[in-house]
Amino acid sequence: MALNFAPLSVPILLNRASLYLEMGQEDRAYIDYCNALDVDRENEEALLYRAYIYLNRRDYKSAETDYLRLVRLNPENLTGQMGLATLYQRQKKYQQALEIFNQLLNTHPEDVNLLVARADLEMETEHPDLALFDLDAAIRLSPESADFYVFRGNVYLQQKKKAQAKADFEKADIKLPSLDNQKHIYAILNHITEKIETEKMILERYTIQKQYLLRQMFI
């Protein structure tokens, strides 16, 4: 109704576009963001969210154009910089993504979202030790975040550090959306516990065998 009286009102277009996004109606949101940019070519919010829509559509060229316009307009726009880094990561332009994350963390060293985002990139590029370093820092800064413990636990699992993985999963105050997911986590923890007990048994048998052989040598 309001748009009938003010068809070119940028705030109204942005508010309606935001509502469309929340409702999952990206196509309608896209139209409103385009209309907003027709009126105000330097509107940061419209550029940011239109780039996000392009990213979801895998229209990486258009997404890059909007993200670059945004960060040129305002180099301090942290969300725009992170969006550009995410775009480069999606395109497997890992060095460019890493340079952005490193630059941002130089100026925002205690931003946990940046630390976790860089850890995700480091895992994708097969550098789990670097990912653990960033996740350790994120957890020190935000020890109440269950997601960070789960992420670090998964890294430990990949490294076959079962005890550390189990400890992190147990620390996480996970609010699971379904019973199936609860059963899945329980199965993982149970499996890790069984593996640890088995390895302890093998180690004990190895120690006994070693002591027996040593005794035989001195008979």
C-alpha cells in the first residue's frame, strides 16, 4: 500500500526486500534491491544483499561486481569484505580469500566470526593445524559457543585425535533440532569411546608382551 504513494522510496524498498528474504522469496527481494539501486546507486545495504542473492544463484561475476563496488565505497564494511572472501573461496581462489581474511584479522583480531571463517578456509585447503589455531582463539574469546566446539571436534576427528574430539563434543551445549541428530551424535561419541577402550586394551597387551620378552632376555 505504501509503495503506491512513494514508489521510489528507497527505505520502503529495502524494508520490503528484507521481508522477502526472510520469507525465502529471493526473486522478489532481488527486484526491490535493483529498484533501490536505480534510485541510489551507492546504497550499501542494497549492494550487499543483491551480491548475496547473486552468490546464492552462483552468478559469481555479478556477485563480485557488487561486492567490489561496496568495498570501494566503504572499505570498512566488514560484511562486504567477508562476502567477497566467501565468494573467492567458492570459486577456489583460495589465496585471494586468505589475503582478505588476514587483512581483516589484522584490524579485527578478536572477531570470532572472522576466525571461524578463516578456519573453514584452512580446512578446505587442508591445513587443519592452522584451523585448530584459529578455533582455539575463537573458543577462548567465546567459550559459550557450541558450534565452535563442534567444529573443532570435527577437525580433531579428521586428525584421528579421538579423545580430544570426544571432549569437545561433550563440551558443546548442542540444541539439536531432531531426535535423529541426537542419535547421530550419540553414535559418534559411543564409537569414539569404544575405540579408545580398544586401543587401551591393545596398549596394555603390548606392554605385557614387552615385559615378558625382556624377562626372557635375562634368563
